[in-house]
Amino acid sequence: MDSARRQKYFVNHQDTVAIRCMACGKVSRFSVAGGRGGRHLLEMSCPCSETFVVDLEFRQDFRVPTHIPATFRAFATPKDRACSCVVVNRSSGGLLLHLDDDVPVQTNDRLIVCFRPHEGGGQEIERAITVRHFEHGRRIGGSFDDLSPSQSSRGPDIQPH
């Protein structure tokens, strides 16, 4: 399918999406709740006989591409033994790390990531993340956590330096 005719739509909090035909302007609204975790590319056919591909994005936060050197480690690992990585994109809800080495990690593992928020510098920060997806030796996608496992009643566990 021609990539110029491919459209991207963000799914709202109610798991519904409104798709507009670029040829005739007709808008169709429907539920995509059953699509979470499944196929995100759909071929659509409009009553006007236009056919196009829709790319559904279930992410609620827009990602910003970056290339920020960083480190990550398990909660029990000392800071001086952290592994190198690069933050390749981030959003208000999480980030995607490109790894330098193959590291044993699993979905739902909790990690501490340390980086400067801007490629040119800025104050170094540490954030706790929960691993949401990973490719061994390549990438870790994680959502930001607010609390450490043992400090749930105390508030945030990691503060800016």
C-alpha cells in the first residue's frame, strides 16, 4: 500500500478512534478496544470506494526522538556498576533505551535510569522505570514509576541530583 495514503491515528482513553477518509471527508468512529496488543495496521474501505491504510497508535503520550547518553541499573545494583545505554526517545510517560550490551531483563522488571534531560547537558536526573517491552541486546521500553517497591508510602524514591 502506498505510504502516502497511510494515515496515523491516536486511540483515545475510551479506546475509540475517529477515522476520516481523505478522499471524501467522511468520518467513521468505532471501538478498537480489542486491538490492544494486536495488529495496529488496518486496511480501511470507505463507502466512496477509497481504500487506505490506518496505523493505530495506542500510546497516550507522544514520544520525542533523542540521542542522550545514559546508564541503567537494577535497584540493588550500585551506581558505579550501571550499564551504558542511550535514550533514543522519551515521553512524559516513559522512554526507550538502546543498549550497548546484552543484559538479562524481563517485562515488569524495575530499573533506575540516569541521564541528563537534554543532549547538551542540564541537571542529571534518575528515574525509576518498569520494563514494558525489550529486545535482548538491543532495546528496553519502560514506563516511569513514581514509587520504589519498599517506599510506597513515602513518596518518590528518586530525586534530581
